Amino acid sequence: MKTILKKFLNLCGSHKKQLYLAWLFQVLTSICEGAIYFTLFLVIRELLTGTFSGESLLRYSLYFLIYTVLHFVFYDLTASKQRPISYTVMKEERLSLTEKVKGFPLRYFSKNRISQLTSLFTTDMGFVEMQVMEIVAGVVSAIVMTTVCAIMLLVVQWKLALLLLVGLIPGCFFYLKAGAAMERCGQKKKSAQVAMIDATLEYVQGMETIKAYQMEHADELVGRQVDTYCDESVRYEATLTNWNMAYKIGLNLGLFLSLAVGAVWIGNGSVQPATYLFFVVIGIIFYRPLEGLMGHFAMLNLANSAIDHIEKLRREPEPHRAGNQIFTAEKTFVTFSDVSFCYDAGKNALGHITFEASPGTITALVGPSGSGKSTLLNLVAHFLVPVSGHIRFNGTDIEQIRLQDLIRQVSVVFQDVYLFQDSVLNNIRMGAPSASDKQVIDAAQKAQCHEFIQKLPQGYDTVLGEGGGNLSGGERQRIAIARAILKNTPIILLDEALSSLDAENAVSIQKAIEAMIRGKTVFLVSHTLSYIQSADQILVLDQGRLLGCGTHRQMLEQVPLYREMWEKEKMTKAWKL
């Protein structure tokens, strides 16, 4: 309990005072509830002893009224404080972690990491937001109520009270034993949940392939992970139920003992009936919050795990930050000096790459899949940071340049275009947030997408589906190109920018790209060598190594791999059914 409170308080940051106030109201609520029960005891005692009078009725009615009103006032204050604090704390945490995740390098986002992040931002944060305050409040209420009842019992009849408290010994034993068991089961359940999310995401993302190949058994992996999660959930609940039963039996031993001895003492006159009745009522009330602690403990276990996952992301090393040097340039020379990069501690994805790209030139990157082409583009964009060597813009190491200035230097059109659930207008305007509608439309016209946009239900105001799913691949590609045209940066990165276009559109887009890249430093990745044969220089990559750098003719003469790729492409174009 102490640990989870410390973690939650750390999570709350500047909202601790509000949190303490909410807990104070919870304590006062429980005290008022205890006072109501004690007033009831006084009434019963006077009724049984025959001392109850009209004055007593007036006095106790006033007590009941005051305690009841205060109880509801404090309860309302508690409820009004708890949930808003949770929402505010988790809103700030979501925004903070979202900002932090944005700064992580691309290599961070493996498939497994994406599943974990999905689980964290949905399940874990949702659980903390909805449950932790209520759980802590429940524990606080249980402790306060139990303490108030214990004090009343000790004051009224301390001997019976001590017998009643005997039940705490086996109860505490089972409570502590349950802790370790619930933690083990909770971790297994969480791991199964992450695996289930991972399998489900893969299933949904691969649906096109599944349907194309009628993969009837593709859902078996999802089914196995769902079964595993279900089994672990059932095991978790069964473990909770078993330990909860043992815990309740242990607690009630004290109640049975005190009531049995009390019944004997009534017989010999050692205890008054009113006192015994009070012990029956308050004894049950005494154990009721304690019995609920096992359920609270189970929830605290889940909450502890959820907060641990949040804390783990918070403790992730700060992502690499760019420097603070101001950099502005209308034309940019890009220089790679002995640059190497690896995703893990193993083999280099790129090794010892050296070349220079000048304004007004196209640098084409070719090579087999996995040769390092996209990695090199990501290094130019500073999405990745080299493990050794230097990348310079106009002689300035990009490690020293301010992030906002780096962003203004580079436009990227990826092979896999992602569009947001927003209007077409705003999706294009992401290239230049301050651009006017006229400038957006002008960029769309240059990218040859103005015509089809006008045919959409609301034109430029049409809200796109997730990922631009209501558009074809070619349409998404053209919007991405329009976005890059609007941004108008000195460096242009094109990763298979013509891959999703038909022949007619490809010609139009090529003209648009030619206009867009005039005077720019352009990097172009293409598996179709005929698209890049006119490039000013061609970098041939294989397994992260630079095999050659030069014109199309020079690469044909100097690099066997390039010559082989060129011959295969010619054979493919000549091939007929």
C-alpha cells in the first residue's frame, strides 16, 4: 500500500494538495459514519436500560441529523474531488508521454514496442484514471472505519474487543500470502494481454494479404493469444477468490469467538444485552471494510503494475536532442563523412558512408531490399542518429542545429503515406501550417491532385478516413507530394514517390516533382532504375556498404551489382505473357 501510494503521489506531481484534500474528506466521511453507529448504540443502550426520554429523543435526533448531513457533505466533496483529479493527472501524463514518444528515434518503434505502447495508452492509463483514486479512497475509508469501530468497541467492552481483534492475526497472514500470489498472476495476465494486442494488430494490418490468399487459419494465432489471455484472467480471478475466501474465514474467527464468549457473559450477567447487541452490529461493520480490502488489494496490484508501466516509459532515457545553433539556408549542401549506423548492437545497417550532395542535383539510392536506402534517408532527415561519423549541412554538423531549423530544411515523401483523420485541406497544410487556402490549392494543382479532390463529397473539407483509407494509393501519394511542395524546403527526400501511381499520373507527377525539386538537394529512392538513370549521382548500396557513386553510365561500368539490376529490369520490361 505504501509503495503504490508513493508511486501515485509521484504521478500526481503538482496536484498532491488536491489529492490530500480529497483523502481528508474521505476520512471525515468515515468518521461521520462511525459517529452515526455510535449514536445508535447510545440510543439502544438507553432504550434497554429504560433511561430513554423525550430529551434523549431530541438530543439523539439532532446528533443523527448533524452526522448524516456532514456525512453526505463530505462524501459529495470527496466524490467531486477524486475523479477530476484523476482525469487531470492522466490528461497531463498522456500529453507528456505523447510528447516524449514523439522524440524517440524510429528504431524504438518495433512491433512489440507498439503493442506495449498501445496497451499503456489505453488499458494502463485508463485503469489508473478510472480506478486508482477510488481504490485508494476505499482503502483509506476501510482503515479509518475499522479504526473508529475498534476504538468504540474498546471503550464499550475492551475484553470482547480484544477477542474480536484476534481474527486480524490469521486475516493478516492470508492477506500477505495472497499478495505474492496475486502479483505473479497479475504479471502473467498482463503479458498475455500485450501478446493478444500484438497478435490482433498484426491480424488487422495483414487483412489484405489474408483475404488475397484465403488464409483460413490466419486467425489461429489471434485465437491462441485470446485463449491464453482468457486462461490467465480466469486463473487470476480463481486465485483472488480462493485467497479472499481464506482471508474472510480468518477474519470471522475473531467475530465468532467474541460473540460466543459474549453470549456466555450475558448469561452470567458480565455483559449487558445492549453491549452485546452493539458488538453484534459493530462487529459486523468492523469486519465489512476489512473484507473488502482483499478486493482492493487485487485492484491495487493491477494499479501498481499499470503505474510501473507508466513509470518505465517516464524513465526511458531522453531521446537524442538536436543542438541549439541557428541554421537558415535556401540552398543546402549535404555531406556524409564516414557515417555508420546500427539499429541494435549487432551488424551495421550502414557502414562508413562518405559522399556529398549539392543543391540542384538528384542523388539516387539503389540496391536490394535491406541494403540501407531508407536508413540513409532517415539519417538525412535526422529521424535516426549515426553511431559514428558526421552528417553536415553546409559544413555544419546537424547534431548542432536546432530541431526547428532541421525540420524547415527537409521535406519527405515516403513510400507508405500516412494521412490523418482530418480534412484534405489540413492534411496538405501540415507541410506549412500558416499557408493560406489558395497556397494549399496551388500545391495540390502542382501535385496533380486538385481535380480528384474537387470530386470528393466536401471537396477540400472532406474528412479522410483513418490513414486515408478512403483514397487510393496513388491519391494518397499525390496528397503527400502536395504537402512536400507546400513546405518548399531546400532538401527533398523521395522514397519510392512514384510507386503507387499509374503510368498517366506518373508522367504528370514527374513533371510536378521536376518543378518542385529545381534548385533543391534531392535524394531519390527507387527500385525502378529507368526512373533514376538521369540522376546526377547514383549511390549503389548493398548490405549497408557503399559499392559505388557516380552517373548511370559510370555505375554500369564500375559496379557489377548495378549492371545486373539494370539487365534484369530490361528483361522484365521485355517479358510478355
